[in-house]
Amino acid sequence: MAEIFFKSMNRRSFIQTGLAAFGTLVTLNSGCGTVLTKSDEKQTNLALLADTHIPQDVENNYRGFYPYRNLEKVVPEIISASPDEVFIAGDLARLTGESGDYANLKKLLSPVAEKTPVFMGLGNHDNRENFLKVFNEIPGEKPAVKGKHITIIEKTPVRLIMLDSLLYTNKVPGLLGKAQRQWLENYLKESDETPTILCFHHTLSDGDGDLLDVPRLFRMIAPIRKVKAIVYGHSHVYGYSEFEGIHLINLPAVGYNFSDSDAVGWVQARLTNRGGDFVLHAVAGNKDRDGGVTKLAWRKG
């Protein structure tokens, strides 16, 4: 579910290659060598997060990581980066989306929300009803799709669409569903040619715990050239791959990793209508790539 949390009117596993059933090869994209964000072109500065897993009990931990403390570290970094918006790609809550989880999340995000909008999508560890009890103000453009909550964010020079892949709470798989896919196809066909990024929680392979309708999604968006990238979480792995020129950006988790080789943290994205620079901010886990920049060029058309 995509929501906006904004208190003030002031501005401020890795993609896996298991798509054989779809007959598509997913390849690693290491980025391009040209500078994509020039001082003379319009750009937007975003903070991209996923899998915060905030618990009601602040001492709750997993694999030696304390999700509450991790987000405490991330918040001042985000404020310092002065993003235009903040996006969190689901699994906001620890396991079953308890009201206390969201109360703590709201408390932690409040300093950010006083300066810039925070957009949140729901993942498989979230509970829609409990989330809405805490985050009960939901402004923004909300297309009417029964059982799904979508937000369209128009931010020069790109458009972001937060989709809803929540299927069951505390069960792994996700689903966009026919109604949401049909809405998306119609919207993309009717909207202007602004470079568009899709954002939701679930990963994009063919496993039972991935987005179950990913082949249908890919078939639909492949010929729609304005779709430039998909941003998602779920795997707790930071990585980049590509499908038909569409960049697939798997965000690291804020809460914890599943493997010692993976970073825990967030990503700063500086985007233009030609592409973007993505900077990893690792606060825990494997910090070898901390500060590393990945440069992506949008596909033509």
C-alpha cells in the first residue's frame, strides 16, 4: 500500500535469474561510465529504503541487528542528504504488522516527515488495517483500484508509481493482481512520456516467494518505453540487473541482512530524464561498497 507521511508543508535475493519459465534472460548491469547528472539539467534527489522491519519492542533483534537502532542511524543521514522525497518499499513492520510497530516507525520517521514527504508501500510483513490506524492521513493521488492502494508521484523530471504487491501478511509471496495490472497498463498508455519508475515490495524472479505475476507485468511494460526502472526490496540484497532495457534495482534492507556479505542501509538516487546516480549508504553489515556509485542510463524511447 502506498502512503504519504508528511507533517509539514515545507519542501525538503539480488535479482535472481530464475525467469526461465518466462523465457527471459536477466543480466547484471554494472552501470555506464558517463556522468548522468549535470548541473545544467533538472534533477530530483530521492532517498530509497526497504525492509525497515521496525518492531514494537525496540530491543528486538535478528542476526545481531537491531532494526529500530538501524533506522535511528539512517534518519539523520537522510535529513543531511536533503532529499525531495523518501520512499520505503515495504516490510515496514517487523513480522506481522502490529500497531506498535507502526507507532515506533512513525516516531522514528517524524524528523524526516517534518522536512519532506515520506511515501511507504506495504510488504508481506505488513498489515493494512493496523498501518492505517497509525498512518491515518493519506493525501496524494490515489487511483481507485479495489483492494489495492496506489500512489502516483509526479516529480520533475521523473514520475514514480508506488504499486501494492501485498498479498498475505507474514507469508512470503506477493501479487499485483489483474485489476492493478490493468489499471497500470491503461495509465501508462494514456500518460505523457515522462520517464517512469515503478516501485513495490516484491522481487522479480519465478520463485514461490517472489511477485507471482511478474511474467504478466514484464510482458506488459516491456514495449512501453517510458518505463525506465523498477525499484523493490524483499530479498535484503543490494543489486542491479536489467530486463529489456528496464533497470531492476533491488534495495538493501535497513533492518537486517540474511547474509554477512550483504550491506544494511539505504540508497540515495539523483535522477534526471536521462538516467541516475545511485549511492549506497551502508550503516551495518558489509560496508565494503559504502559510498559506491552506480550510474544508470535510461533506455531510449
